[in-house]
Amino acid sequence: MLQKTYDTFKPYIPSWVNADELIRSFEQPSPTSIRINPNKIKKSLNATRVPWSEYGYYLNSRPKFTLDPIFHAGGYYVQEASSMCIESIIRPLCSRPLKVLDVCAAPGGKSTHIISLLERGSLLISNETIRSRAHILSENMIKWGKSNCIITNNDPKDFNFLPGFFDVILVDAPCSGEGMFRKNPHALSEWSPEHITLCSKRQTRILHDIWDCLAPNGILIYSTCTFNEQENEDVLYEFTKQKAAESIPITVNPQWNIIPHTKHTIYSYRFFPHTIMGEGFSMSVLRKTDGVEYTPPKKLPKSPITIINERNKLQYSQLIKNYKSIVFESKPNILWAFAKDYRKLLIDVYAHCNVIHAGIPLVEIIGHKLNPLPGLALANSYNNTILTHIEVDLETALRYFKKEALVLKDAPKGWVQINYKQIPLGFVKNIGNRANNPYPASWSIKMDIQKEDMWSISDFFS
């Protein structure tokens, strides 16, 4: 059956690729790669770097990432190396604040990557159409710790209330998954020529639905984890014939062994597992050559959230280092921190979109009490001097993420911050004989923990 599938697949491999070498590469092991969070891990790793990403590394083996506390604290993201190359497109644009939309964002690899690159004053809206995946995206973005993001669960066409708004739109399009044949055996069993046709229609619809939201001279990054031309060059060529869009070349280092290709007027860049350390991937860039500039609405809709005014804001100012650059929003009894520059936009987005979250959840307000939430400890702007913090060992840190009650000797009563390797993990409430653990159940470790499987990326710190 495997050979039959390969025989059907082979005609869809571009003619300019050695099909036999590509298919043989599917039998080789997949490399393991991660991308560190530069706001949480300040050290480089004793590991091989991903050549096209400043923060990307290869690991020699694949550990159980679930059993590393720093993974749960948003210290790094387990991401396929090829997809990290969007950095080579985004980074040159970051000389100024950007407004970015990641249309198909779950589970969050590219969104966490992009938000690490953006300048102060930028905004990222990360959207996912499938609701269950949107909540995974939300969790990963909170752990990454940035307040200048909005997470939505919408169809791409729902963003038409923001014509000409975004400087950059990323469409990591749903595809037939050929690039995942090696990493995910199910991708091969689900592949068919009919699936290619279905995916190309879906990709075309997404491009048309989202195009009006792109600013004049804005760029759209289009990527898939496929090799075939139908879902890449052909989709983009037909689109550029109908819209004021031009394909633009990008600069890639020849030593990276990324394969550039031009078909019709479309520049594309392919990652093949037999030429690079990574899985299959394709990317192209379109520039919008006309359009209208975004005009904010004269009247904002009624807000479903409460924006804390500047005077009342002071009572929460000790929570965040740069509190003057953020606004606090209350929804309904949770205090969130969000980028102040986009306060009015946030109200507009809430009125038109299904917002999963915006910014960072800081505390739960119960009467006059403020109960700290994990998002506060995970926030990059968290003022970690306001509470006593306790450095714990690897086993205790994992017990915290398993949502177990802890025993913290010599810790004061009340709220205590838990650190591992000086990285904040979250909070527990010490009542003397034990410390109650409010870590979210939906985020907690479900697997049994064996001591021999415990590890930490800190072992790689240089």
C-alpha cells in the first residue's frame, strides 16, 4: 500500500526535483528542533543552530518535552526547522512597528516566532478557525508572555472590517501535507490527488477573503508544507491575475540548500528533506500594489470589556514593569494587560470577532483581593519583585505543572512565586502544611512522571 501511494504521489513531485531521492528521504528519521524565547532564555545553547533562525536549534535526540518545566514556562517552542525561515522575511521589515495577522495560527509556532521579532509598538492578531485549536493557540501565546497580541477564533472573511489595516499577513495555508510524510505517517495515508484539489480551492478562498485587509504595499507571506505546484505556484499565479498583487523574490543564503523556483511570475522557495535538515515546506511572498489606507471608525461600538482608567490603573501598576505602555482590561473579573497603543482597536475587534483573549491575564479580582494567575508569572513584563519567590528542583517544578499540592519548607504563608533555573513558573498559596496549587487543569501534565524521563533544556545552557 505504501508503494502504491508513492506511485500515485510521484507525478505530483515537481519535475525539477529528484523524486527518488525525495522519496528515499521519507525513510530517514526526522530531525528535532526547538526555538527559544529570547525574553526568557538569555543564554545560547550548546547545540547545532538552525542556520536561518537566530533562536533555532537542533537537538540530537527527541526528549519528552512534557517533562521539562522550562517548556511549560514558555522558555522555548518545539518547532519544525524549515518553518522557522519566515524569520528571513519578517526580520528585515522590523525597523518600524508592524501590524501583523497570522490567519491560520494554531498551534502557535509561527505566531510565537513572529512576536519575538516585532519591534515595540507592534501588534499581532493570531487567528484560528477551528475552536478547539484556538484554545491551544491561546495557551501557547499566554505562555510566551507578550501583551501585544489578540487571539481570535474566526473565519478569515470576518476580518473585512479592517480594510487596509495590516502591514503583514501570514497565510500558513491548510494543505495536503506532503511535507509531513516523514514526520507524520498519517499524512501519507490521508493524501490523495483529490485532496490536493480540495486544498487548493480552500487556499484560494482564504487568499481572497483576507486580501482587502492588507495595507497598500503590504506583504502577504504564503506557506504550505507541500511540494506540489498546484497548491503553491498555481494557486498564487491565478490569484495575482485577479488581484493587484505581485510576487517578490526574497534573499536566501545558497549554503542553506533551500531550492528557489520560478513558475509563471511566482517566486517560490522549497525545503526538501533530502537537501536540508527539516521537513517539506514551501513559501512565497506577495506585495499588494494598490488598495486604500485603513481609516479608524469615527464611533466605536459598545465595548464588552471594561478599560481601567488612568487614575484607577495606578493600583495595579506594581504588577507590570512598563505599566505606562499598557492598558488594563477587566473581563469579567480577570485583569488583563494589553498594549496601550491599540486600545481603541481592541474594542473594535471585540465587537466583530470571537476574541479568545487579548494580552496577558494577570490576576483574578475577588472583592478587594488580587489572586495572581499563571499568566502574570509568565509575562515578559512581570515585576517579579512583588512576591516572595522560591527556587525549586526539577521534580518539584514538574509536580507544580502536574497540579499537585506542594510542601515548601521555610516559605512564608500566602502567595509564593515558583521559579526553576530562575525562570518564573507560576504561583502557589502556602497555608503552612502545604501549598495549594491553582495551576489550570487544562494546562496540566496528564502523563505519569518517571524520574528517568525528567530533563531540562537548561542542561544545554552554555
